[in-house]
Amino acid sequence: MIKNLKNSFLYVSFLSMVWIVFLITIFHLHEEFVPFLYVWNLIGISVLMGIVFGIAYPYLWNYSTLKVTAKIAISTFLNFSCSIASVYLFSLQAFDFIKPYLLLILAITLIGHIIGFYFFSKYGNKKLAESLNRSLEH
Amino acid sequence: MKFSYIWKSNQPASEIEIISNPSNKELLSTFEQRFFQSITLNATDFKTNRQVMIEVGNIEVIEASGHFTKIFLLDGTQLLLNKILKELSYLEPFGLVRINNSMILNLNQIHSFASGSHARLEVITKQQNKYVVSRHYAKFIKEKLL
């Protein structure tokens, strides 16, 4: 489990880094000269993505046996915090721009996680249970 | 019935390959069950504090409990084993497999699977007990059942 999560963390962190640099490049969000220390901000965003999407989500989805309400609460909190921190690290201007909409973002994040962790998970479990019951008959 | 043995040095020591006619399926399944049941564990009885030998086939679940594990037998008896769950992974070929991070279940005791409460996957045993199965181990169980 630890090995899987570690690999997933490194994989997601690296891909996030490439994705952020790609977005900055195609949308011309960069300046001609970027302060060297800003690179650490980008690495910070990648690490946050790695923790949330490379460790927390795979753990909650694949290994955890917590109640769905706990899963929704944990994933919503982590996702929301990670998004806000990422925007803050990316640009202070962008953070100021989204500041008035934080509650709306939280509500949308919560609804998304309810759909994902409750409805989709229930549907997935039903399918999985059916296929396992079929395997039992063999 | 005649037995013929083919010895292969590259065959894993924990694996025995049996080639037979499909009509022998039931007979071989009985052999397998008897073989599994002959594996024993030395556990402590909660009530008497005595050491007891138990057959693997009589176990329903093994649950992690700190540095120890609790064994639940088919008749509901609870026993204590001085081992952590990880140390019991050798029981896997005998049908005792992990169903989540803190539990090992006897595959021979599975009655069915169902989508249970709180959007969790559950396994129902022949004793009508319900246990939560994590998605990761569900895929592994499926491979074992096929």
C-alpha cells in the first residue's frame, strides 16, 4: 500500500508540474523574467497536488473503509484547501480575484464530492458486488 | 484412483498443480478443504487464558487489535493471537485473505457480496455476519475466486 501511494504521489506531482508549466505557457501567464524563487511556488503546487490526488484520494477510494460522510468531508476539505493554496502560490492577484467566491467554490466542491463518493461509489460497489457474486458461482 | 507425480524444480514450493478430468472437481475440492483444515494456529482463549490449537478451516475472520490479532471462530468464539496481521500473510494460500487494512477473512465462509450502507462494499458470511471490503482488496479477492 505504502509503495503504491508513494509511486502515485511522485507520478501525480510530476504530471502536475508539467501541466502547470504547460498551462502557463499556452495562456501566456508568464512574464519575460520569472524570479528564481518562484520555481519553489510551482514545486509547492505540485507537492500539494501529489498529496491530495496522489495519496489522499487513492487511499480514500481504494483502501479506506470509512463511512461515506467522513470520506466526503475529508476529500472536500483537502481538495478545497489544496485549490486555494495552489491559487495563492500561483499568483496573489488570482487569489484576490477568487476571494469573494470562496464559499461558492466550497459548495461546488462539496456537491462534486457527494456525487463522486456517494452516488458513483454506490454504483461502482453494486457493479463490483455483482461481478464478485458471479465469481463465487465459479 | 491413480496418482502420477511430475517433479519440476522451477515450480514454486507453495504451489501444487493438479491436472484432472472435470468430473473430479468435487472430489478435488474436498481434498483441498481437508488439506486447508489441517493447518493449525496456536492462540489464547480469552476466558480461560489457555493456549488452544485451532484449525484454519474453523476461522471466520481475523481482526487486527494493536500488536495482537483477534480470531473469530465459526461458532463465535474469540481468541487472541500474539501476531500482527502482516505476519499472517502466509495463510493466504489457505483461503484466508485480507479484505481491508485490518481484517482477514476465510474465503470459504463467504456467502455473498453486496453494496452496503454508507456506500461501502460488504461481504456477507455464511454465519450472516457483515464485513466491509475495500475496493483494492475486492479486486484481489476476485482474482482468488476465479
